[in-house]
Amino acid sequence: MSLRLNLEVLSESFENEYGGPCRFGLTLNNLSDDHLNDWSLHFALDRFITPGSITEGKLDQVGSYCVVTPNNNHLKANEHFYCEFTMNTAPLRFHSDGFDDAFVEVNANGNPLRLPVMIAPPVLASPHKQRSSIPSTEPAAMAIIPKPNNIVHLSEQAIELSILEIRLSTNKAKLATNWFKDQASSTFQHLSFGNSDTRLTFIEKKSLTPSSYQLRTSMIDIEISAADEQGFLHACATLLQLIGQGEQSVSIPHLNIDDAPRYSYRGMMLDCARHFHPVETIKRLINQLAYYKFNTFHWHLTDDEGWRVEIKAFPQLTKIGAWRGGEQVLEPQFTHLAESYGGFYNQQEIKEIIEYAQCRGITVIPEFDIPGHCRAAIKALPELLVDQDDLSQYRSIQHYNDNVLSPGIAGTYQFIDTVLEEIAALFPSPYVHIGADEVPKGVWVDSPSCQQLMQQHGYQDPKELQGHLLRHVENKLRSLGKRMLGWEEAQHGNKVSKDTVIYSWLSEQAAIDCAKQGFDVVLQPAQFTYLDMTQDFAPEEPGVDWANVIPLEHAYRYEPLAQLADNDPIHKRVWGVQCALWCEIVNNQDRIDYMLYPRITAIAEACWTQSKHKDYSNYLARLKTHTEWFDKQGIQYRQPWNCDA
């Protein structure tokens, strides 16, 4: 059968910055010559439909998963079903604000049959009028990203070579040399390694600061100096970007570089809970992060829609919590609605990824998101995590009413302690991120056990229960030799110590406020660093825009803590900068590439390059040449000069 689903914006509200009640029309067109009988429409829409607002049929919604059961379940050939409904939402600006996936289920003699549905772009009432543009620029002769903080060109003459001899004077360069040889051999067909008149020498120089390096080239020698493993790796990342491919050999320019990072923490977060990304995708990303001198991979492994890390003490977490679909305990979400979807990383795969990252100077920080964002775990372990007497009514930002752990029952603490013990043993990182964001209002207020806990400790606000739980988590992690990291809500309830590190996501000001209280912080303001945001204002651009539309220029011009004086003590509390790719609607390798590149290279300069050395026009010139490097790596990047108009 041929079925098409349309969404039309009928009216929009601009009563406040978050919009207001908006009216929509839904049309299911039966474009075939066959009748539909005993059917229901299933679709994913990442906004909450106002209960009771649908004009025809019955609607049920769990998260993004919606089911419309019509009053008249007979849809004739070449006719359509139509209904209207209301959502209290910001105006829709992009096609990706509409349906993510859909199917029609037909009851065929007691057996459900799922029919595919073609989704038409939504009819928008007020798409953005403006467009971003990128000025025309000539490609740079050299395209190092992020830009080194000190580079001196010695001559126009380049070193031509086909064989390179590597000499080590320190074991600290072993990781770097292994990575360099592997990457160079796979990228440059005319470069090999062996005895040669041209030497690449690695020298330990203890006077250099951590992660910094010196790179010197002459007509017969390339010399790299650093004080630690990361410095050597960063130098090799620069050297790989310097190599030019010739017809019979490669070339390296004649120059001196003295370089050091602006921030000690340079991170990227990938969400593998909303959509599962294979091991090879994770490794590929980690390898690319090394090229841009990131040193931290923040791995979002658990959420409402999926549990992705094997916990041997609780096999149900992955047997049940890693899968969603019509026949699974977890309902479908976002995409792949008509099938069973999911996956997880077993502990051996995680160890392989950690080792792979370590060989590239990258620390893997796991995130175990609590006490909200826990629906997958709760559904997998109801006997342990469901408070049967809790009658509290709430709705999370992702439209769930059953996704928060209870601080009032013993099972919560048994679950947390057991999971943390396995995670701490599995991940060598000294840090564990515990999420702590987006706990909705209304939780725990009608739970006798939670109310008793509040009375026992003299708590006045339910937020203090979150603080109570997170203080337990902090102490548990400390006993395991780990330091707790969390989103800015981790300090709600004023119970965790200043040993907890705060990642600000709602705004940079949130980080400043936490730093003033004495917390160390990482800057991850969504307005600049969330790379799931759309990259332009054209309605067909994929992504979301609740924080901002983030064109390339906007990402590049992010200047951390620009509002503070250089001597402000707040700077000492800032570890660094992190970008993020949330994956509600990012479900394949090509879409990952499109959303990350080239914007992640702009964030790389915010992390590494001192502000006085940053220049957008210079960056664009380097980027124009650097796209050849994307091509070598097989990155399906967004081509900014072709897309922005």
C-alpha cells in the first residue's frame, strides 16, 4: 500500500519565549486502491501533544511515541484521515521538527501487520527568513586545525621525502610514533618508513608544559620535542596535517612551531543511549578527535531510551533496557518504530575502546545518568527500582512520567552502588559523570518513603532529596577512587561537596555561578557547543534549535568567559570546553559526520588556540584547504560554501 503522512501548522503562539499553544493538522493519505481496516497510526514526534486535544480518535503518547486509534477504523482507497491537535510548544521552524518516523498497523485476522508510511515535510507557518552566509576566501597554503599558537615559516622550500626514518630518545613518544606511522601509512601512499637520510626524531624536553610541543623541520630532519605522551601525540597530529601528497612523494614545509593548549580539558560528548552507535563508529570518532587535539571522550551510555553498558550483576539492564520496539518492554522512540531496535557494549568491547583511546591520548569518561533519565533502568529492574506506594504526578521534559529513581527506597541505593562498582572497575578514568539533569517538578511529593526521608533529615524542598541521593553517589565514588562529575543541576539541594565538577549546559553563566560557589567547571553552553543544533536557518536543515541555530561562524566565534577580566579568579576554576552531539534524531554515520563537521573544528580552536591568535577569515582559508583532509578520512561533512546561501 502507498500511505503518506502530512503535518500542517494551522496556528502558532508567540505569547512567550517558549511559544505557547499551537494548532496542527494531521492527514494520513491512503494513496492506494486498497481499503484500510482495523488500523492505527503510529508515529514519533518529539513534542508533547496536549491530552484530549485531538479532534478525531484516541491518542496515546509515551515519550516521542504516539499512537492514534481512529473512531472509524475503515479508511477507503484514495481517501484520507484527518485530525487536529494542540501542542504547547515553540513555533516549528524546520522540517525535522515534524514526524521522525511512522507506520500504520493493521489487524489482519488477529495478526498485526505494519505498513510503511512516507512522511512529507511539514507545512510550516513561519520558517526562518534569514540565512547564514560564508564569505568567499582563497584556500590557505597550510591548513592546521586547531591553529598553532606560534608558527614561524622559515622558507618557501618544502622537504620532499618518500622514506622517513624514526628515531626515539624517550619511551614517552612510543604511543605517538605508533599512531603516526599507522595514520601516515593509511593516508599517504607515497610515504614509507625505514632507513633514510630524512629523520623524524622525538626528544623529551622536561622544561615544556604538559601537552605542549615543539616541531622543527629542516631540509634533512624533523624534530619533535615534548615533556609527556600527550605533547608528542599533539605534535604528530600537527605533522599529519602538514604533510602534502605529491605524485611520487610527500612534502613537509620548512617551519618552526611552538604550541600549547589554551585549556587542559578539551572534550566531546557523544550520546549513544538515544541511538546506538557501533564500536567502529566510536573508534572512528575517537581517532578523529585526536587529530584536533581533543583529550576527553565523554560517553553518554544510559538514558530513558536505552541502557548501553553491560553490568554483569544486572543482566536485565541490557537484556531488557538496551532494546525498544512493539514487542519490547520499552516502547519505540524516535526512529525504527516498526522494528526491534537497540544494542549495547559488552565489557570487552568497552575495554577495547578505552585502550584505543588511550593510544591516542584520550581519556574516556563514562556517564551513568541519575536520578532522572532512568526509564530504561527502571523498566529493566522494576522489582528493585519501582516505589509501589509513590503516587507522585510529573512529566519529564522528554514526556515521561516514570523515569526518576526514588531516594526513598533501598533498591535505588543497591542499584547505584552495584553499577558504580562495575563502572569504576571497568573505566580507568579518575572521573565518572552521573548526569543529574532535568529532574522534573512533582517527583517524590506523594511518596510516603520520600516524605519520611525528608522529615527524618529536616528537608524542606524535594530538591534536597536529589542532593541527598547525589551526596551518597559522591561518597560512593570517592570510596572507589573516583571524582564525581555532573551537569549543573548536580548542585541542586546544596548537598554535594565542592569536589564535584560541574558541566554547565543551559548557559555559560551557570558555570560562572557555580565557579563563584567554589566548584570546578567545564564549559558546555548549548548555545555554542551543542552540535545537534541546526547549522543554518533553511527549513530543510536537519537538527533541533531549542538552544540556538549554530552556523559555522557562530560556533567559531564562541569566546569562553569573554565577559570576565583576564585576572578574574573564576578562570582558575575552569577546566576547559566541551562540545556535544545528542542523538535523538542522529542515527547513522553519515548524519554524525554532517552534524559534527566542520563545526567541531571550530570548537577545537576554542579549546586549544589562544583568543589573540584566532581569526575567522584565517580559519575559513585553512578550512577550505582542510576539506581535502576530510576527504582523505572519508568524512561526509557539510560543505559550508555550497550549503549556506
